[in-house]
Amino acid sequence: MPRLKLFYRLIVRPLFREPIRLALMVLAVALGVAVVLAIDLAGNAAAGSFHSSMESLAGGNDLEVVAPGGAPESVVATLAEQPHPLRITPRMEDFAVDTRTQETLSLIGLDLIAEGSRYVSESGVAAEDSRNRQTIEESIQELEDPKSIWVSPSLGVKPGDHLKLLINDAVQDCIVRGVLPQSSANESVILMDIAAAQRALNRHGRVDRILIKLPENANIEEWRKKLSELLPAGVEVRPQGAGTQENRKMLAAFRWNLRLLSYIALVVGAFLIYNTISVSVVRRRPEIGIVRAIGAGRNEVLAAFLGEAVCLGLAGALIGVPLGRIMASGAVKLMAATVDSLYVSSRPGAIGLSWSSVALALAVGVGVAVASALSPAREAMQVSLTDAMAQGRREYIAQTHKGRDLIVAAILGALGAFAARMPAFAGKPMFGYLATILLIAAAAYAMPALVNFVSQLAAQALGKLLGVEALLASRSLAASLRRTSVLVAALATAVAMMVSVGIMVGSFRQTVVAWMNDQLPADLYLRPAGDPAADRHPTISVELPGKIAALPGVAAVNRLRAYEISYNGMPATLASVDLRVLRAYRNSNFFSGRPAAQVLGQLRGQNNVIVSEPFSYKHHVKAGDTIALSLGEYRASFRIVDVYCDYASERGYILMDRDVLLKYLPDPAPTNLAVFVAPSTDVDQVRKEIQEVAAGHRILIFSDRDLRKEAVRIFDRTFAITYALEAVAVVVAVMGIAGALIALVIDRRRELGLLRFLGAATGQIRKMILVEAGLLGLLANLAGFALGYFLSLILVFVINKQSFGWTIRFHWPFAVLLGALTVVYLATVISGLYPARVAARLNPLEVIHEQ
Amino acid sequence: MENDDLPEERAAVRRMAILSLQAVTKEYASEGQCVRALDGVSLEVSAGEFVALVGRSGCGKSTLLHVAGAMDFPSTGLVLIGDKNTSALNDAQQTELRREKVGFVFQSFQLLHTLTVQENVELPLLLAGNPAAREAALERLHWVDLDGLGARYPHQLSGGQMQRVAIARALAHSPRILLADEPTGNLDSTTGAAILDLLVRLTRERKTATIMATHSPEAAAVCDTLVRMRDGRIEEITRR
């Protein structure tokens, strides 16, 4: 207790003497913790606990049978004929859009006559009531009625209601027969009889998945092998939920990168805590001397300063937890939209703030605070009694270590450059991350030399330009070198991440725009209505392309068909195009450098494919390699003839000739159409004609310009969360600067008071502090820009490539960078307003008298 | 030596009072209590006059210096610097007045360690926007016998040299009034004596009105006027 009392008197109480500075520091830590927690919670809800929406009503099974394009119904018969007590559940799985809300819902088709008792009888009071009113015959009629559906309670409809659903390109009027029990997964599901689903989806004779329940205590792997032998080559038997696992694996890189990005604010916060504790140690050197002289040991001094850091970290974390929970609500929407458009259809789960999340946030806040405070606290511990009273020695040390720090910076920089050249480790760009950390550390070590050099250089020039206040400001910054360096390092880190991510996103955006110019040669593009998603491929009625092709203004129609497949345990997209049309119009080149006509000519009618760059990178395949693909019940080998640029999805594409794919999967319905308008024909006129032809079909028509605009919109939405994270890091840094300037004003009050004695006007004092804030901003912008450039090279060419497999062309987004840097600079100057006010209001008599 | 001037000459100079305190009181609140730091103080100081304020700690010496230097307002009474009533001036006008007429010297030198010696001396001139600061600073350093040390930093000087720099800085803008608060308090007796000689010499040469708060009997001995203070009041004025 006596020690706690001492700790309170010597450490905690002085903190409250500067309440605004204390509040800024705590808030800076709180924001850092909040961002980490928010991304963790949102990532977990949107991607981490990814639960495929297709797993609805599929619990309790052991194995699943799947085949790209669907398994033939004969497979169900084969399995059912086995003399084993297996429970076989064939399913149709797709999506439907609720036309009232435009919400995309999972559409599940089950054999309700055979299985209905398991679902419908459990379907809650509403269904129970409706069934009680009916005869068995009426119930069977309802089950067989292709319009009958059963829905999740979240849809807010009751038995007897009509619901218009968009399935593929047609709207179907369905009748709600019952409401399913509330599920814990927050899902919205439409259930219909399997035959009705096949009819609605136009996939006769095929089922999307067959779930198998094995006998009790069966060995799943043995059964998997046994059943695989019974089934056609292309049909895969795997543990139930393997698809979900694949998707989780695919989402891991996305989550991983976002999580790392969320730590930037915390890194910035760490610099600020380091600075706060350093300032605390410098200020209290005489006190350290006194308490050491009257009996305190070195360890007690160490514990006192670490205790101060714990207080800051704990207070920040306690505020950060509720703040993070609030921020997670916003983040989860952005993340879910990205997951949907780039990866896989999913519905974010509820945000769960568990005790473990709270504990993690507290550990992160306190851990980072203690780690940051360790070095200054150790210095405090080593202060000798005779040194304790010596003023200015700390700054002297920073001055004399500049050379050594520069050497350390050079070594760290070289190690960073080396790490950046290393390949991915365990599929993750671990060395890329290491290179980033090393470069940030190198910059931090180089900062004292940089600050000293620039402020000395600037002193005279600024003195002439802005007067004696600027001269004093620059000298003051150079004199408080260590403190200034840490502050500049903190803000520079935030600026660097902003610049590097800005360059990376700008480069990526420019690359995508250039790619779209090559990839979108057609005049009009058609797809079924509803939200697009990377793994949803609703089809267009088979007869529609022919009708459109017959229009007088249409030169050609290209039919694209896409299927979701699993390749080497990872989701991918298999697509086919009409190569005759593609050969005539496609003008992009391939990685081999060969002309498109030559490459695509090799696909025509043959088991040859081209693959997208992410597919090639993920699966380590290249031109000339052979890949084996399951297509329906078949398994066939295809030779990769080339690799092409693709930025549409990170999943990876395999592209083949339409005629070849139809041999294996004979469903002719396309998922997208590209319409080439005849020369000298009005595109708008053709569009109108297509709309007339497509009347009755829910088709969206885009011009190439619309499509580009939509792609850019999705792109910008994808990176919105990135910008938000950067903004928080910059806010944290600017708050740190404000807090540190207040500390600087308080520590230099004697000097400021003296200046008043020497004839300085209050306006001059104010100007001096604002120039200091401006200089800090300038230095941080300069250092941050330089560091950001190098980090952007790592982001573009190492981390992005090793995470997602995309080649991005480097591009300087000048306008964005200039705007962002100006905003940061202005924010830094504005952060100096309050400290400047404090400085101007100091009573010179009091502060001089204190001495 | 100027301090060997004839008494008649000093008497003539004394008649030209450039600082006048008339029934000045200064009160302030401390922990809810009203404290009277100055109580009816009247004093006139003329150009070339060297005044020593003596008395126990807390008797009001520093407060008198502050109101005399337009760093603080009197609660009642008048402080006239030249013909300017400091109470009638706003903050900017007070600053202007200090820039033109007042120089301060402190016990603990109060030099800016981030600036060189020359830059410290230039500082008041630069704050006042004087473009000829460099030349003036070099001249002031010559006055205090510190030629050639302008490029050094304060921590490279001895205590006596630092106080000389502080004096040179206080004289940078040729003030009419020089206020020194215990200027020898942090110095050994030999160095302190040298600083006193310097202050006396400069007071005579530059015709400044110098007021020095001190505890030192040696310092009190070299002044023209000795002012004894007690509990915020002037107990005795001895003119020599």
C-alpha cells in the first residue's frame, strides 16, 4: 500500500496536472485499440467465422458429394442403392433475389416429400398452424406445387403470403407455405422442393450437392474413399463443409492484410507512448535523483515508469473497447461488401464482443504501452544520482548518438531491402511484412539525423522568411531532438502508410482501368438483375442470345458461362467464351507476349485453357502445364496455353472454349452476354431494341462505360475501409502532436516567459508554436513521403503479389497524394492552435519566478 | 571611470527621472487570500542612477521590478516610464514599451541554450523587428568584454560570462531602464564583483536608470541610491 500511495503521488497525480494532454494520449491509445478491435470483430463477423450461406439446413451430415456444374441425378440413385444405412440428401443450391428488398437470399431445394418431415414439421408455429388446418392430400399438393416456398423468419412474411423472387433472369411468384425456425446464423433462406428448384433454376437432371449422413462411429475418411470409387471420376466426395473451409482459406489473406493495416494506428500510438514516457523521464530526472537518494531502488524506478505506461494503456484500452465495438458496426458492412464482390457470397454474422475480445484489446493496449515504455523506463532506472540534476543531458545523448543511429538505420534498411526480395512463406508475404517493419524502424533511427539536418538547414532560411519566431521554433525543435524525432517518426509512419497505400491503391486502380479498356471491347453487356458477387452466376434464358443476335444493329453476341469449381482445395471460377467472337474482337495480349489471335486459336475445340494471373500464382501453374478438372461427372486434363491479366476476382479464372465446355457440361444457358453493335449503328437504339426483346426477363444492360463506372465504384468501396484505417492512424498521430506540443510548451514555459520579458508579443509566442507545429508537419510529411514511396514498392510488388497474385503497374496518384499530404499538414498546424494559445497565455512572471 | 563622476553631475542627471512609481500598491490572490506585495511604494529613478533594492526574501523587491518594467500592473498608484502610465497601456503597447525602454537581467542568467551568444543578444532586437540586430549585438558584446565569443553556446561559457551575455542582451536595444534581479546571486564573490563593476560602468556610460534587487552588501555598497524594503513598503531611501 505505501508503494501504491507513492506511485499515486509521484506518477498518477502529476498526470492529472495536464488533463488535456493526458486526455489526448489516452484517446490516441483508445483509437489504436479500437481500430484493432473493430477490424478483428468485423473481420470475424464478415469473413473469419465465414459460414457459407449454402450450409443452411445442412447440419449434421458427414460427407458431401459435389461436381462442378452439378452432379447427375444418377449419382443419387447410385448412393441410395448401396447396402449401407446411409442418409442421402440431394440439394439444389443457388440464389434468389427478394424483389421487395432486392436482398439476395440463399435458395435451397430439398426433396421435401422424402425429407419434409425434418424441415417442415420443425418449421415453427406458423407452419404448424397452417399444417393443422390441412388434410394430408392438401399438404402433399402444397409440397408438389412449384410455387410453394418456406422462408426464414427474417423475411417477415407469413404463410399464405405471396413473394416475388428473381431466380436467374425471371421473376417467379411464390406462395409462402411456412416459416422456418429461427436459425442462430442470421440467415435468410428460401426453401423449396427439389423438383421445383430444378425447374426454377432450369437445371433438370442435376443436383448441386448431395449430403451424406454416415452410420454412427463410421470412419469418415474410409467412407469417403469407398464412396469415391463408386462414383464417376469428376464427382468429388469430401467432408461436409469443405467448401466453407476453402472459402475461409481464401479469405484468410484478405483478413490478414486488413488486420495488419489496423495495427498502424497502434504503431503510431506506440511512438506516442514512447514519447510520453521519455518526456516524463526527462522532466522527472531531479525527482528520480531525490527518490533514489532517499532509498528507492533502480527496479522501483523502472516499475514506476512502466506503471505509468500501464495506466495510459489500460485507460486507453478501456475506452477503446466500446469505441471498437461501435466502429465494428461500420467496418463489418464495408468488409462484407468486399467479401461479396471479390470472394464469395456471405452474410456477415452478428458482431460478438466476447470476453476474449475484451481481454485481447486490454492486452494489446497495455502490452503496446509497456513495450513502448520499456526503453525510456530502463533509462530512468539507470540515471545516476549525480546525473539526475544535470539539465539537458538527455538531449545531448540524442545529439551524440545521431551517427550511430544512422548506421543502425542503414543496416535495417539493407535488411529490409533483402527481406523484400524473399519469396512468400507459407503462402503469406511474411518477409514483405518484415521488410515493412524494418523500413519503418530504419526511418525511426534515421529521424534524429534528418530532423537535425533539416531544422538546422531551415533555421536561417525560415528566420529570414518568417522572422525570429521561425528561427526560435526551428532551434527549439533541433534542441529537443529526441522528442522531436519521436514525434516526427510517429506522424511520418502514419503519413508513410497513407502515401504507400495511396500509391498502391492508385496504381491498382489505374491498372484496373487500363485493363478494363482492353477487356471490355463490346458495346453492351448483359447479366441477370440482382447484386453481383464473385461466386454467384445466375443464368440468362437460352433463347435470348439468339434473339438479340438477330437484331439488325447487332454484329455479334458473345456468350460467357461461369461455374464455381474447387481446384486444389481452393475456390476458382471456370468460364467459357465463344471464341469465334472473342477472336474477332479481343485485343489484349497475354503474359507470353503472343498476340491474342494466336493464343485463343489454340483453345478452339481443344482441351486447352488460359488461366488468370491469380490462378497461376496461387496454384503455381504456368503456360505449358497440364491441369486436371472435374466437369460434371467427368474428369479431364487441360493444357494451359497462356496466362492472362485479370483483376475481376481474386479467386482465379480458368477460361476455355464454349464448345469444349458444353461437351462436359451441356447446359447452354449463358451467365453474361457481350453485344457488339454493327458499325455505324446507334448503340442507344440497339439498347432499346434489346430491352424490347428481353421484355419479361430481368436483365441488366450496361454500356462499356457503365460497366467501367460500376467496376470503379466497387473498387473504391473495397478500399474505403483502407482509407478509414489510414485516417484513424493520421488522427492518432495528429492528436499525439497536439499533446506533445502542449508538453513542449509546458516544459519550455521558462523560455516562453523570458521571451515576454525580452519584448516578445503574445502573437509572436503564438506564431512560434504554430511554426513549430508546421515544421513538425513538414518534417513528417517529407520523411513520410520518402518512407511511403519505399513502402509502396513493397506493397505493390511484394505484399500484393504474394497475397493476391496480381501484377500492378506502378502509378503516382499525384492529386490524391498532394491532397492527402496537404490535409495532414494543415491538421498538424491546426493541432498547434491550442498549445499556441496555452503558450500565449502563460504568465511570464509566474514561470520566471518558478526558476 | 564613470562611477568617479562628480556628485554635481550625478545630481543633475538624477533630476531627469525616467522611472517614477507613485503610491504603488500591488495585491494578488494566493490560495483565496489577498496578499499585498507592494504597499504605497513611491520611487523616482533618473538616467545614470544606480539603485539597489535590499530587504528580506518576499519583501517585494521582485514585484517592484516587475511593475517597474511594465511586466505587471500596479493595483493602485502610478508607474510612469518616461511620460507613459503603464496601467493605461494595453498588452501590445506594454510590449512595445518594454522593447524600447526596459532591459532585464536575472539571477539565473536566463539565456536560451538553443541560441549562440550573439543570437541571444540579437533576440530582443529581432523580436522588435530591428534589421540591424547583428551589428548591435556585436557592439553590446564588446561593451561587456566578450568580443570573439559570439559563436559560442551558453553552456560553453562560465557563469560570469553568461551573466555578461545576459547584460549585453538586456542592453541590446539601448533601454532607458535596466532592471536586474539578483544578478550576482549565482556567482562567486570575485565574479560577482566584476559583474557589479560592469553594471555600474554601463549605467554611467549609457545613462540608463538601473534598479538592482540584491541581498549582497557588496552590491548595495556600489549603488547611488539604497532602497530598503520591508513587507512591501519602502523603509528607507539612502542617496549617496
